[in-house]
Amino acid sequence: MFLLELFLLWVMLPGHGLAAAQRTATQAPNLAGPGDGARLTVYVRDENGNSFEGLATVNLQHLTTQNLASGATTGGRAVFDQLGPGEYTVVVTAPGYVSASEGVNITLPNQQEQVFVTLKRDTNSEMASAPAGPPVLSPKLQKQLSKVIEALHANKLDTAQKELDAAYRLGPANPEVNYLRGLVADRQGNVASAEASWEKTLSLDPKHSLALLGLATILARRGDFAGANTYLERVLQNDPNSWHALQLLSIVCLRQGDYQAAVNHAERSIELGKNLANSARLTLAAALIAQNQRDSAEAALQAFLAAGPPQAQAEIANRMLEKLRTGTSPAETASTEISAASAAGTNLSDLPLVKPDLPKWLPANVDDSVPPVDAGVSCPMREILDGAADHVQELTRSVDRITATEILNHQVVNEWGVPIREEKRSFDYVVSISKIREGYLGVQEYRNGTQDLSVFPDAIATVGLPAAVMVFHRYYRGDYDMKCEGLGRWKSGLAWQIHFAQKPGKRSQLRGYRAGVNAPSIPIALKGRAWVDKNTLQVVRVETDLQAPMPEIKYFAEHMDIEYGPVRFQKQNETMWLPMTADIYFELRGRRIRRKNVFQNYLLFSVDEKQDISTPKDAAASENVAPASAGPRRP
């Protein structure tokens, strides 16, 4: 029983809109019978009066309190049929927009009614202010950028400039095109042009890490260390494991006289980048000398030389070693040496990229590095595991009462992570986790009231996301080797870091793959890392990767990152920790796919409310049988 046929990547998934209304709707008084009733068409507009092109959820309420039906807009409209006479309220919600509502009164049995709802941007919403994302690259522009990168790899700057000019004509507003323009200009020594191109990149994509690094490098060269630090902090907010950013930040801290910070950042850069970050050992040595830690500085320099650095850098290291051994190397001299090393030896102009390339499409593997933890803090492992297990069991007892809106952003990306095709969908989401028998749980999901998998893009379904946390359930945690890495940080709080990996010889019960609805399920072995809140012992984040690629099914990579958060249900005076976002990356049968799921508008149904909530047809007959896909009464 695979809880996470989460990557039913392999079949097709359900449609999430109308039949869900059958499960969650409260019957309106005098509802018209089959074939009768009024029709209500809801038109959703943006602030300019145009048809709303994004994803919007339309909820139809009766007497402003009871949710009668829900549906997602198609082409900026939603249609509700078979409505009886009465007063209704239309409530429209969309990510990044202020909810809007309009009232409508239906008086005649066969009335044809229309209502127009305008959505306005929510200026306080992170979604509203975030960029829509980089534009999808056309095949021609992809090919042109490949030529630019090949020329940069070969250090043929004239050729790179020629190909880049052609790329710019095809995509002048593409952030990757503008980033590469800055990179080529920087390699040519045209710093002003590089700066302008990278600033334009950030105007198109404010989180573009490589452009942020490029601008930080320029400011560091000028001696504007405070300005460089600002850009580097932005990089590390997006990617705390960027060894490039940490290496440059160590130099900035050294030049500002913050020697301990320089040591910390240099050591972390080396830990993450290994020999690629070897030049950070020069900064580390200089900061240690400034603190009169001469033996440690000498060890850092010896390690630097052992890694085979370029000749210019080796000469700097040897001069520092000589002064250390003669006892004539004050901190000021060390800082001067490292200044020369950073300006000439470590090639700050090349710092944004060790080699010219675009960002990778797949995040780092959980085993590539270990996020920093507090030194000397021991883990109460049994307490952590038992506390997390208790909360997971609470979740399994609650999810049969919960519905949500699920926003899915599906992208097919190229090898650099740039979307070549994108699609967005929205579902009314219902999930149920039930005990099949002792030691086994089952997960059922309804999207738009059905379990039909065809609602997913590209005939690839990813289901069972809420069950990722089940790695801590007492039924399943024995299948994994678990190790506490220490007390780290998650957002603004403290969290225990738990690494887990499928035990050899243990068959995975949490993840499976099917090549079709009736095909056998193939178990997928996992490894990952979880963050467990120090105070509450709630699981706040889970990251997973494949134990190993699976070429036999052409499944070469997978990375999943799920965040959980507290959802307060004020009417029931109850708080639950539920999935907030899930980022999924996988490479299957020659396609690289990135999906972002956002769960919002959680609702908790309580039997105390005396709501008449019906279940999908046939669902009552058997919990393990998908409901028949009969035509819904209302969209």
C-alpha cells in the first residue's frame, strides 16, 4: 500500500471542480430538480476590465453563509446550473488578489443570470508582488543561448558576443539573456555595461542569484563592502548553501574587520564547495592571522597549497606562510595579502560562475551538504521521534474533515531550469487518510470531486503529497535509518534536523511509480531530511531525493521539498499543521518537470455544524474504490 503514489508520475489525475461540490455542498432550499433550474454565469475581470487570465476560484454561497458549490474559472468565467430561487453570494478568490464578492437574486425557475466580478491586486500579498516568472523560451532562443554558452566555455568572447546579440534580438526581456550579456561584458572588461545588464536582469527576476552575485562582485571591487553585503544577503536568503556567495561574503567581512564572521563564512564555503571553494582558504588564513591564531592559519594555507591552486595564488600563500614562520606578519599585512589574492588571484570577475553556465534545473541533493547546526547541542532523539509521531497521528485523524484549494504550476524545463512550457491549474482538494488494517494506512484524494487522474498536465500525476510526513509515523519509521544532525534553524525558529534513508533490504511503503492506472506499482527508495520544530516537535519541512536513479523505468531524478504550517480554524477553536507548499522536480522519460503546489483556503468541516455534506457517488460503497465519474449537478 503506497501512501505516496506520489509520483503516479505516470498516470493521469483527476479533475477537481464540480464533483467536489457534491461532496461539500449544502443543499439550497427549493433547489430545482434535474433538468430544471436557473443558470448563473460568473465573469471574472481584472482591474483593466479584461477577462481574468489567471486561476480564480468561484464559490457560490446561499444566504451568504453556506457554500453551495465551487469551481475554477475557465477563460475567465464559471457557470452554475440547476439553481433554485433564492439569494446567492458569489465569492471569487485568486492568489495575489483581494477576494471579491457580488450578490445575485434568482426569482424565476429558468432564469439566465450573469454577474461580473472584478479582482484587484493585493499589495500586501507576496504572491501579488512576486514576478510572474521568467518567460518561456522559444526553441530558437534556447538554441541561441546554447551557442552563447558553448562560446563562453571555450573562452571565445567575440563569438559569444555575436551569438548573444542574436539572442538579445529574440528575447530582450528574458532575464537569462540579460544575465549573459552582463557576463560577457564583464569578461571583456566593460564593467559599466555588465552592471547595467545585471541590474536589468534583477528588474525582470529579483531573485536571480547569479546577477546578485555579479553586482556584489562589482561593488566589492570598488570597495563598497556594505553594498556588496546587501546583495549577498539577498542571495543567501534564496540559497543558504551558495558557496560562491559565502566565499565573497568572507572577503567582504575580512575587509570590514569582522574577522570571526570572515572565518565562519569561509569555513562554510569550503564545506559546501569543497575544492571548488579552495581560494576561500586564503581568506580563512588571513582572518585567522588577524585573530592571532597562527597555527590554524598555517594549516589552512597548507591545505590550500595541497589542492593545487593557480600559480599566482600559490605565490601569495607562500608569502603568507613565510611571514607566519618568521613572526613578521601582523593582521594588516595579512589583510593586504588577501586583498591582492581576492583582486587578482581568485579572479573576482569570474566569481558569479566558475564556468559559464546557467542555473541547474534540479536543486542540490540532500546529501550534497549538511545545513549548519549549533555546536555542542545534543539531540534528544527518542523525544523528537515520538513527538513527531504523535503529531503525524493527529494529522491522520483530522484530514478526513479538511478541504482546500490546490494551485498547481506545472513547468517543463530545459537543462538550465528555464521553462519551455508552462501550465497552471486549480483544484478543489479533499484528502482522506484512513487505517486499512493494523500497520497500513491508505490515502485517497479527490480533485474537483473525482479521483480521475486525467486532471494532471502531461498525463503525469503526482499524488499523495500530504503523506510525505508519514516517514515519522510509527508504522513506517522503522523502514528508515534516522540520524539527528543537530539543532539548526528553519525560518525564524529553531528546528532539529533529522536525516533519513531507506534501510537496505526494506521495501518502500511510502513511494511508488505506476506506468498506468492498472499497472503494478514499483517501489521507490527514498532518502531525505526533515526539520522538526524544537518547541512543538511539529514537522515543519521535509526534503527527499531518490536513493539512486532508476534507469529501468527511465526515472533519473526526483527532488521534493514540502513545507508545513499552522492553520487556525477559529470557529472550531482548533489549529492543525498542514501542507502549505510542495516543490517537486523530476526527470522522467526524457522530460524535466518542475511542479509547485500551493495549498490555501483550508476549510474544516465539523459534524456539530449540522451541515448536509454528501459524498461522491459510489464512495460510500467502498473506501478503496474510486467514485464513478458521473456528470456533476453544478460546476
